[in-house]
Amino acid sequence: MKDLFGKALLDYQNGNYTEDIITSTSISDEDELPLPYLFRNYSEMPKLEQHALKLSKGKVLDAGCGAGNHSLYLQQKGIAVKAIDVSEGAIEVSKMRGVKNAEVLNILNESETFDTVLLLMNGTGIFQELTQVSKYLTHLKSLLNPNGQILIDSSDIKYMYLDDDGGYWQDMNASYYGELDYYLSYKGEKETPMKWLYLDFDTLKLACETVGLKCELVYEGEHYDYLARLS
Ligand SMILES: C[S@@+](CC[C@H](N)C(=O)[O-])C[C@H]1O[C@@H](n2cnc3c(N)ncnc32)[C@H](O)[C@@H]1O
């Protein structure tokens, strides 16, 4: 990984914002990911994220923290929060912005326990593929204190396969439709392609049941997106 995501965050933080990140997926064309959005404050966050922050309690883990937006908000509210990310640039930026406890760490290597684990901005993306969901959920469950919770968001992206006559353009039984290849480029450089998983609520709920987690729908967004609480 070249950490172009982290490089972009560092540029923005250091006042060198000249262009946005360009993303595309196996089912969608190029799109801009505006860097200012990755530095959003509470009032700029979608309602779904604000709701997740309101539900956060006890000792919190912000997994895949990016520039640390959610951690900063919680820290300002006096909540103990640890922010982790695989991106070195993201952690550097989180620290520069004032996140006190931030570490470069893969969620699978986290071993402390928490009352709330937050995974936001398509939190299920980190699982990468449907076959890995149980592994990640089992690990996330092991990070919970008694009565702990995981707050995770995703979207049902079935709508992206609809053609103009209302039919689906892909064989929906071929492989799970939420498994995407994700391409990112920044300032003319291409990142190593990644896998990124969107999970519809029913599939997430089923996966949770197989690893002994209760899965509740706590918020529905305006565009097939939702927030789930696992406990
Ligand atoms: C879509 S960004 C979301 C950033 C942030 N949560 C936000 O809402 O602005 C996903 C983040 O997850 C991080 N990430 C991906 N896989 C990870 C893993 N296995 N463990 C920890 N962080 C991971 C990426 O580096 C990236 O910063």
C-alpha cells in the first residue's frame, strides 16, 4: 500500500490542498472524494454518524479513524477514545489534530477491550469480502467488554445494479453484489487496488447470528444506508 489516502490527508492538514482523491469501483466510474469531507465536524456529519456518536458510551475504539473526526468529537465530550488506522498518514493527521490516543494498527491486531467499537463511513468495507465477515465479526466480538456494543454502518447497494427498465444487469446469484474492487488515485498516482465490502442489513444480521452477536437496526439513512448495533 502506498498510503495515498494518508498522503492526501496530510496534504490537506498541512495546507497543501490542491486536488481531491479520485475513486472508482468495479461497478462505477470515476468520482471525486472531496478532502474537506474527510475533515468534517459534528454539524457537517450525516445524521447517521451523529446518531452513532450519541449512542457511543464508555471506553470507545474508533476503528479505521481516518483523520480522526469521530474521535475528536468524543474526546471533546470527555469520552475516553482510542483511534486506530492502518494508514500511517491518517494516524499522523489524527495526532496533529489533537487525538491523544492514536495508533497505526490493523483492527485484527487490536487486543484491548472496549465498551463501544465504532466503524463508520461504510464500516463493513474493512471486512473486504463476504468470506471474511465471520473472521472480522468474531474478532470484533472479542474486543467487547460485558454489555459492550459495535456500531457499524453500511449500505444495500443493490440499487446500483438496476438498469433503466427496472431489471438487474448482473446475475445477482453470481457472487455477493456488495463485494467491490476499489481503485483510488491521488495527484496522478494509483493506489494498489483494494477490496471493499458493502453489506445489506439482512446479510450482516445473518452473519452476526452465526458468531453469536445480536444485530439491531438503529438508524436508516436516506439512501439505502443504515447503522447497526451489534452486541
Ligand atoms: C472510508 S475511510 C473512513 C475514515 C473515517 N472513519 C471517516 O469516517 O472519515 C476507512 C478507513 O479505514 C482504514 N482501514 C482499512 N482497513 C483497516 C483495518 N483492517 N484496520 C484498521 N483500519 C483500516 C483505512 O485506512 C481508512 O482510513
